Amino acid sequence: TETFKDRVFGPASGSIDLAFSLQPGASILDSLMGKIEFTVERGKLVNTGIQHGLGVWLEELKYKLTDLEFNKVYGNFTITGKSYQINSFVFNSQDVRIKMDGSFTRDLEGDLRIDLEFTTMFIQDLPNPATLALLSKYKRDRWYVLPFQVKGNIAEPKNYQRMF
């Protein structure tokens, strides 16, 4: 979509298995059925609604979330007409990960669960040490895991809710 155009970068590989039907007066896109699986090596995610949505709840991390580079991005989607089911979507790097699953439509209306995960190294330069104390309840081993729920337009920050 235009929302994500020129905001996701990196060399990709993967497989697509699609089927569609041709009906007079009907859109091919509405009849699409299939599966997409891909991997992006050394990818970059720049200034998307997803990062803004997470940043609304983590004001001090907002600047760190704007441009994220990842060692590997993996996605596995099922397509059913206008709907997309995210079976697994993972942005992975040494100190920050984003994991997603759920569903959305071509109009970006959806119901997603997003886990933002990061290490102490990712947040070591936060200006407010009290933030670390607040985040301590989310620490699991070496990762802080913050769960989010998105209902509605997935590119709109107001639709992101942190789950407690």
C-alpha cells in the first residue's frame, strides 16, 4: 500500500503460492487465495505507523523506533481475498525484535498482537532512569517483552494499546 511504500528495505527471498479466478466485472485481487513466505536479510523499517504506535506508549523510545535495522525479517502470510492472516512476522536484530500475528485487510483494518522486545543495550541511553524501573515487570531473561494489541487501522498510532 502507499502507507508502507518506500518504508521497508532489504534484499528479500521467499515463495509465493497464489490462485485466483477471472470473473467478468470482478477484481482478480478479490479472488486471491494463497500463501506468502519470505525472508529479508539486513532489512530496514523506516517511519511506519507501527513504530509510531509503539512510540505513543514509549515516548522515551520513540526516536529509537523511527529507523530500525534488522539482521533478518521473516514473514508467513495466508491470503484469502481481501484478508491477510499473519501466521508469523518477525523483525529480528541483536537488541530489538518485533513479533506480530493476527489479521488485517487490504484497507489495513486489522486485529493484531505485537510484541516489542528489546535488551538493556537497546535502552541503555534513556534519559530517565525511572523508566527502567517501570519496565522491570516486563523483563524475561535478557529481554524486555512489551505486548500490544492493535484494533482498527494498523497504520494509526491511536489504535495501539499496550496490554498489561
